[in-house]
Amino acid sequence: MDWNRTKSIFIVVFLILNIFLYSLYVNRYNEAQSVEVAGEKTIDARLKEDNITYGVLPNSVESATYISGKVHTFTAADFTDPNHQANITDPKEARVILLSPVKLRNVNDDASFTEFVQANIKEGGSYGLWKVNRDERIAIFFQKTNNRMLYYNKSGLLKIQWNADNEVTMYEQTMLDNIEEVEQQESALPPIQVIQALYAKGLLKPDSRIEHMQLGYSTLVYLTQTQVLLPTWEVRVKLSDGEIEEYFVDAVEGKIIEIQEEKQEVEEEDWGV
């Protein structure tokens, strides 16, 4: 037997097999890409039919993770400024009166509220402005971690109130401590799939526009001293009549998250101290 010839035949056969397998891989990859692109075109076509538009979407986040935090217990030591008179009947929540009200730079500029919080409130830099109700003179802040907000979490909340002279007179604060990741990284849904999930549920109305999308966290498990939060896409949609609707989508599984109860609780205006 000519072993050199046999060896050459084996080499050629394996080379052909490798080429075939690589070709099969490339074909399947291209098919998968075609399906993905076709899917995106399909949702875009459907949105176009209903005149639902969106601007530049945020960059896709490759991964996200669940987080946990412990509810902060407030004490008098948290309020060393003599101008801050704290009432801590519930150690999980501080209600503070400013003995000398602090003037806001410009109540028509949202940045003024952030400036006040960062300069005057404990851990003020860890809160992000969420909503300003100028009729009621109340600004709502959500706590944030890694620059991502904790949506409607009653244990990570800050509300400030000002008077007719545009002076902050009091604030209400809750806070989570020791925020950390609790599970391994998960693949996060890209924005276009979040839009598709909302559309599939019939939540995107014709002639509307998706104005804003950002990734944050919503409460998954609420215990007495500890909470677990899941990565969540927040989506704001402007309707044809100018009204704004907001939706929250599980960034890992794509489920729509109902937070109406939490929203109502956070926005309750109880300023008794």
C-alpha cells in the first residue's frame, strides 16, 4: 500500500469536509441574519402602517443583571445641618423641614431642582429627577445606581416641595444601601424588540411617537429590609393628542411590568410631619 498516497487522500478528504462544514455554518448564519432583519423590517412595516414613529434608539445593551439593596434606616446622625429639622417617626422614611427655606435658582429650569438636591440633601448625587409638578410645587426624584434609575421604588425616593416664593421648604426621603448584583449577567433585549413586545400587546396606539427609552430597574421582590430589582426598559410614548403614556418592560424576558399601584403610592401627596 502506498501510505504517502493514502495520507494525501485523507488530507484532501478532511479538507473538503472542513470546507463543507464551514460553508454550512456560513449559510445558516446568513439565514439567521436574514430572519432577524426580516423581523425588524416586519415590525417597522407594521409601525409605519399605524403611523407609529420613533427617533434614534439607545444603543443595545448586551447584558444586564438583577440587583439587591437594603432599606436604609435613618437616624438623627444623618441630618447634621442645623437648618434641617428631621422627623423620623418611621426610621425607613425621613421627613425634613428647612427652618430657613432655600431659594431655587429657576423653577422653570429642571436643572435647578437637581442643583438643590446635590447641594443640600444627604447622598443627593445618587438621585435623578423624574417628574416636576409645578402646579403642586413638588419635584420627584428616583434613586439611581450605575446611572440607572430605580423606577417607582418607595424605598429609593426623594420628594421636595417649594413655596410661592420658589423656596424649598421641606423634603421627604427614602434610600437603599449596599446595592449589588445578585446574579450573573443576562442578555438584555435590544430596544427594537422592546417596541415589538409593546406593539404585540396592542399598547402602542396609531399616530403615536416613542419619545424616550432608557434602561433602569423595577422592584421584583419587596421584603421588609431587602429588595431585589430586575433590569427594566422604560418607554415613554406621546399620543396624537399630546398625552404621554409610560410603559415598563422586563429587559430580560420581555414581559410588560404593571406598576400602577407603585406609581400611585409614590405620587401620593402626604406632607404631614
